[in-house]
Amino acid sequence: MFDLRYHVASLAAVFVALVLGMFVGVGLSGRGFVSDAERENLQARIEELRLERDAAVARVADADVRDQAFEDFVRASYADLVRGRLDGRSIALVFVGSVDQGVAQTVRRAVIEAGGRVALLRALRVPLETEAVDGRLGANPDTQALSGADNREQLGREVARELVGSGPKPVLGLVAAELVEEQSGSSPIALDGVVLARPAPPQAGETQEFLTGLYAGFAAAQVPAVGIDESGASTRAAPVFRRRGLSTVSGIDEASAQVALVFLLAGASSGSYGIGSDAVDGALPIPAPRQTVEE
């Protein structure tokens, strides 16, 4: 949809430029600078672009109708599509920046309706409070190797590993006050999936390096890890998540994207799904077979 609209806008810009060029040409022709043949070629090109523009506008209108029909179908069949796909599974929801309550509610509802639960929520404070974090890490012999500007990426990987795993959490235990802005729930057992959102703007420097490690750490986990974006987000995180190896879902506020999220958490093949230009693999992944309980 985005690509079609971009194409229409491009055609419109070229169309306007050629019309202006024709007017200038007509004016110059009176002074002998533009021939009648050149002016006719210009007029023919304008008509060609007008036809291309009108055809592109029609395709956008058709795509809008198809998209709406698809969303209507997904809403009507949503319960059947997701029912039981996350039965008994515990999911973590991690925000980079402050919690977006709308996104949190959407993810919780999608997970619950699929039979799972959001067992852990963490909002990570950015930018990273480097001096305070290093003070905590450097004071403990077991975590000294993670302190310092050269170790931010490794620190991010370790935080991701501890968030997902069920074992000891020495790093988070030390730096939670500096790193975690908001939290709820705990993970006495290993989690079954991670949903990652980034309400905060893009970061730079040491914080960017820390987030690079965090995203890569989630991607390397032995559970599904999915980065999400809302429709029309001012800063899109999906391309960054995708570069770090995460599956992504764009337009999480739409029903079809919520189905895509459930399918990915339930074991569908990784990729970038949802709506918009970042959904490079389509609207929905092919779902994994439903788990059946043998009697």
C-alpha cells in the first residue's frame, strides 16, 4: 500500500514539473527557443503521465478495498485463528523506553485470547546511565568484565539472556535500579517467547551499542522473539529489529498484525509481517500446526 501511494505521489510530482515545463516552453517558443515539435513531445509526455497517474490512483483505491475486506475477515474470524495457539505459554513484554499502555494492552489481549499469559513486563530506561551502571558492575568481581564503554554490546546480550532465562540474574540484580524504569511479574521458569517494543526514539553512542546487544541477545534466544511497531509510528523500529535478527510485526494495532504476532510466538517461521512497507514477508506467516493433546 505504501509503495503504491509513493508511486502516485512521484507521478504527480513529475506531472506538475512537466506542466510547468510546458508553460515555460510555450513562453520561450515565442522567442524561438522551443520548436513546435518539442512542445508537442512535451504535451504527449504529459498526457502519458496523466494516464499513468490515473491508473495508479485506481490501483490504490482497489488495494484499499482489498485491505479493508481482509481486515474485516480477520476480525470476524480472529477467535478461531488464534484459539489455543499459546496454551500455557509465558511471554515477556519488553519496552525500550517507557511503557506504552495501548501497546501493552493490545499485546496482553492477543496473548490471553490465544491461551497464554504475559508473565513478565519490563521497561528499560534509555539512554543508559553509564556511570551508575559501571559503578555497580565494577564493584562485583563476577560482573567487572561487563563494565566499561567497550562492553556495552556484551552487556545488552547478557541482559537479554537473563530476562528470558530462568536461572540466576546477577547482572539484572545489580543494575535493575539504573536500567529498569518499570516492571511487573517475574519468571521463575524459562519464558516461552518475547515481544519487544521501542517507544523511545533511536539512541546513539553507548546506548545504541547496548541495544544492539540486547536485540541480538533476544534473537539468539531459544524462544520466539518478535519486535513490534504501531501503524504510523513516528519512528519505525521494525527495520532495526529486523537487522538484528528478530522477527517483526508492523501495525500491531490492526487485527491481522495481532494474528501475525500470535502465529510467530506459536512457532511460525521467522520474518517480517503485518501491514505497511516494513512487512516485507506479507501480512501473515504460515502458522505452525496446532498442538494437540493426546488422550
